[in-house]
Amino acid sequence: MIIRRRSAAGLLCMLAALATLGAPPASAARATAKEPPKVELVLDVSGSMRARDIDGRSRISVAQQSFNDVVDALPAETQLGIRVLGSRHRYPGSPKSVGCRDTEQISPVATVDKGEAKAAIATLRPTGWTPIGLALRAAAKDLGAGETTRRIVLITDGEDTCAPPDPCDVARELAAQGTHLVIDTLGLSLDDKVRRQLTCIAGATGGTYTAVQHQQQLTNRLNQLVHRAGSTYQQTPQQVAGGAQCVNAPVLSPGVYTDRERFGEHRVYRVPVAPGQELRASVSVGLDRSLNPDYGVLLRATSQDGQELVRGTDAGSGRTDVLSTGLRWSDQRPATASEQPSASPSTAASATGTVCLVVSNSFSAPPAVRTAPGMPLELTVDVVPSSPTPNGPDLGRGWLLLVVLTVAGLVAGLVFGWLARWRIAIWKEN
């Protein structure tokens, strides 16, 4: 038994050593964020939030519970702020002209003291008006400017009752400032006017709109949006308009781009890829309206004459807020001096091989849902030197590792069998 245990232990050690052979260090190329993710929740505390139509509870109590759940699950690196509008506690008994100035930050954008934040949320009582436009402007100032994209998440059950400023105009104004700001909106009622206004606010900044009918749905969506703030880009996405065909598609250099794609449309982009280089691309499409079931997004790389080079895995109906897929493709020909890419993307396209990236979708919507503008998409493009085939076993080459482990298993089995026969022979002699 002792010999058998030692043999098994030796085999495990051998397999562990083989499995780690050639594996790159985990932190070799990990990028560090320049600043922490920042997000501010903006909650409507106007009088209509007293309505009891969400799971038999008032809208404000549902929002308070969801806020508490989000604060408890907040990632340690995320800085969160909370702003309210229409609570009227600063202007009790005031007329509309005064109450429409009522917006206040009850928790600053910083590392959250969970106890203090939850205590501040618990004291909210819905009584006032709904100055959404004013609150959005104030929330943008709370978040400030920086390298990463800031997120505002607006939770309301009604349209702005204090315009001007019109909240949709405010959203366009903030987007035009180029301050990396995205506004996501959550509607606690199914009123059509509310839906149109919240969709307009979200659409102006590349955000999403969600109609909420249950408390757990609100909690889940808030958690999704707050966690998404942790994966925002370290550079400003560049606006681009994809072409209908490769021949007239824009030429992209490595970077992050934003566009909008209509239902059933193909968006095409060109990327120069020289011999010996590898193209890495990914696309994420934000679903900011209701869709019919069985939809999907596909990213393909083709040659200029339309021959498919590689396609990403189809991204389908599994998630309801965003669809993402990606691909990798290498030009394995050896590079020559004349084929090195130039600094200018348009010049590089003529001096090197050109790959066409094609983004397509299978979206359709119920009759009442608008189809324009298209769905917001974010495209990430990178071109790096092709990775050479490793000389030894590597986790990136699964078939080679499988062969090595198989041979190791056979050898270990033979050794174990020989030791067992030797042990039996010794036992018979004694």
C-alpha cells in the first residue's frame, strides 16, 4: 500500500509539472487600470414613487431594497455615488418653481461606506417634482472627467415635470462634450411617454433603456450596469460609420470604435494586416429595446473579394443586455520590408493585405418598438505580431498537451504494473 501511494503521488507530481510546462506568467501582459471605475445612481424620489404597483409594494421601497442589494455586492474597486431628485426635503411645502431645483447628492462618488449609504437611502420619502434634466447635469459634474468612461444609471417612474432643461437635450449636450459619459435608464412604469423620453436619454449617450416590472429584475439590472462600469475602456471610443461593402468601408487602425447597426444590417470595416501579423477583433452590441426571440450577432473576417477567413462564435439570446463575440486571424506569410504597415491607415491598406470585418445581426422587434436608430455597437480592433508555434508542450496547444499526458499516463501505468508484480513476487517468496 505504501508503494502504491508513493507511485500515485509521483504520478500526480509528474502530471502537474507537465501541465504547467510552457505556461506564460499570469500577470505577464495584464493591463492596470489608470483610475477606478466610477458610476453614479440617480434615483427619482418624486411623489409618484409612492404608487404600489411593483410586486404589491411601493416603487420607492422596491428601489430602496435594490439599492441596498447593489451596495452590498459592489466590487471593491468601484467608486459609487448616489444622487436623488424630487425628494423635496430641502424645500418642504415649496411651489413647483422652487421644488424643481431639488436634486442632491446623498453619497459622494468614492469608495462606499456601505452603512452610511444604506442609512441615507432608508431616509428617502417621495414627495416632490421630477427635475431629471437638472439631476443629469449635476450627476455629470459629480463624476468629473478622466480616462475611463463614467456611467450614470437613472431610475425613474415618470418623465421630467420641470423642463427646461429637457433631459434629452441635456443628454445630447453631455455626449457632445466628449466626457466619456454613458447614461443608462431604468423605467419603473410602462407609460409610453416615459419610455420614449428614457430611450432618447440613453440613445444620446450610447446607453441602454430597460423597463422594470419586478424588484428582482431591478436588482439584477442595476448589478449588471454597475459591474459593467468596471470594464469600460481606457481610451475614448471613436465614432465611425461602417460601410455596406468592403470596397467603401472605413479603414481602421488598432483602437476602440462606436457605431450603430440597423436591424438585419451588415456593417463592414477594413483593417490592414501585414504578413506575420495577427488581427484580433471583438464587437459588443447593447440591446436598448425589446426584441423578438431568437436573435443573434455575428462577427466575420473576409478577404476583399468576399472569401471568409474566419468567423467568431455566434452570440445569441442568452443575455438580455449585451451581446459580444470576437475573432482572431493571422497572416502566416513572412513579411518583407516593402510590406511593413505605415503610420497612416489608408496608406497601410494599399501597402499590405486588407481584412474586411463584417458585423451582422438577426434582430427583429414587435410592431410597437422603433427600429431606428440602430443598436449601439462597440468594436475593438488590435493588430499584433503573430505568435510562433511553441517548441514544447503548452496549454495553448491542447492537442500536443493531450499527447504528452497520454504518453505520461502509459509510462506511469507500466511502472505501476511492474511495481505491483514485484511486490507480489516478494510476498510469495516470504
